[in-house]
Amino acid sequence: MRRVLLAVLGMVSLGLVAGCSSAIAGQPVAAASPDHDRELVQEYFDDLNEAASEGTSQQREFLQRSQHPDYTDELCDLGDLTLSIYPAMSTLRVDPDWVPPDAGRNATHPRGMVYVLGVSVSIRQDGALLGEQIGSQRVVILDDKVYGFAPCLTRQ
């Protein structure tokens, strides 16, 4: 009797599993690996610093190109300053609850995967070092591209 009961339960379980499965349309896409995201973020900062070494207009163009697409109307002009930003990649982590401060977007989370990491920032004017600061910065990976939020050194 026990064998019959187990056989019946097994058939019912199999029927439930088979009856609950369904095909999903579309193509599977591999999720980005943490290593891949880390490489993208490092490249972003390398490109940012290369633009800074080339001058204010090149860095301004980089910051415009790499500004998160939902916040392109919220750029700040650094004037004649350049920023070199050195990331501490070992601190890179996902920040799922962050929203840009004073974004005027009713505190919505940006599209994409938001990361936060520690950075060291050097501020230069005409090549002369004005100051250095340590802080944190957010970047977003959206469609396999890293976007940032152009820094505002002063509010106007």
C-alpha cells in the first residue's frame, strides 16, 4: 500500500510540475558578470582622466557624452577646471536604492545598474593642483555602457 501511495504522489507531483511549466518567448541573454562591469567602470575612469589630461573642452565633451541619458539636462559646467578621478575599484558595489540628490525627478532610481565606489579627486586649473578630495561616486551601467553624473563643484 505504501508503494502505491508513493507512486501516486510521484505521478501527481510530476503532473503538477509539467502542468506549470511554459515556454517563454525570446532569446536568453547572459547577465553581465561583476568582472565585466568592473572592467567597464575602470575604462570609464581611464577615459575621464585621459580627457582631463587633454584639457577642459575635451573633458567637458566626455562628461556630456557620458552623462546618464535620463539626466542630460542636469549638466554642470566646470569652467576652466579639470578633474582627475582615481577609483578604488576594490570598493565597487551595487547601490540599488540611490537616487541623484536634487534631481528633480521625484526621487526615482536611474535606469540601469547603479554602482558606488570610493574615489580620490584631483582638481586642477591650468595644470596647477588646486585641491584633492576623497569621496564616493556613482556610475550606472545601462546597455553595456557606463554613465555618470557630471559633478557640480558649485551650485549657481
